[in-house]
Amino acid sequence: MKTMPKGILTVLSGFSGAGKGTAMKRLMEKYDDYALSISATTRNPREGEVDGREYFFKATEEFEKMIAQDELIEYARYVNHYYGTPRSYVEEQLENGKDVILEIEIQGALKVKEKFPDTLLVFITPPSAKELRRRLIGRGTESMEVIEQRLARAKEEAEGIDDYDCLIVNDDLESCVDELHSVIQNEKKKVARNGEFISKIRKELNEL
């Protein structure tokens, strides 16, 4: 009987303007294998938001209890509210064979890798710095001052790329998404991730 292989936990990072959010959304539309990790937060639900769909909405005391009991893979506090990734939800999805994707910046990605050493870290980048600047300007949502701040931040983030397992250049969205899917699926074939099957086949061979 074929057992369901455990899912892969992938953390997706990239410069602001690299298109990682768009790529992740397209990946979810195009392939059924993935579960997007749902964050927990202490902020109030906005109109139309549903608990367990957009976020797991928690009281501050409840969230702090989750921190104390190591129930979060990573967390941060922004503007008086906590945001974090619940460990139980991620583990449940992985056990069900779903490949879980987290979109997190570099510091958070490394925290996840500490707790889940076999996490696949993928960094998405545009083909050039010039193209990154063009995309940020093209969004038309931010002042040049903010864009320059984002580019300065990208310069800092570029120093952390060495900590990642894979680099994907997002020049064409569909190619980027297919490449991301391929990288995650190929990761499943690695010998280090198939210890259970290897032990099983060895045992069966010894029993013949």
C-alpha cells in the first residue's frame, strides 16, 4: 500500500517588487498540492474576514500564551499587534501531504529553518536591479522616497541570499511559477527526505 508522502515546508522570500506574492497566488491557482500557511494575529477582523481563512484571530493573552508554549514557528509585533505562524496548522498540513508555503522576510525565514531544519528556502529576484526599480516605480503606489528606501532594504537583503537553498529569477511569471513548483517537487525525491521508504524497502528485502 502506498503511503502518503509528507509535504514540504517552503519559505518564499524576495525583494519588495520581485513579484513573490503574485507568484505564490498563481502557484496556488495552477497546482492543487499547496496549502498557504494562515497566520495568527491579535488585530481585529476587518469586514469580510473570516477566522481560519484570512487569519486565526486571537486575544493578546492567548497569543502570548502561544509564544510561551512554543506553539508558533515565528512571530513578530507590528503596530501594537502580534502576527505569527502557528506550528500545529503547519504540521497538520504537512502530515496530510500538503506542501506548505510561507511568505516571510529573511530574518523570519532563518527562524523557521532553525525550528524545521528541512525547510526549503527559496529566494525570488527580478533579473536585474534596474528591473526591480522599474517594477517598484510601475506600481505607482509609493513615493520616490519610499521606493529608494525599499531599494536600500533590498541591498541589505541581498547579503542574506547565501543562506537560501534556491534562487529563482522572476522574469516571466508563468516560467517562475513552474520553476518554483518543479523545485519543490524535486526536493521530495531527495534521499534525505525518504528515510521511511528506504527503511521499509530494506526490511522487505531482508524478509524475502
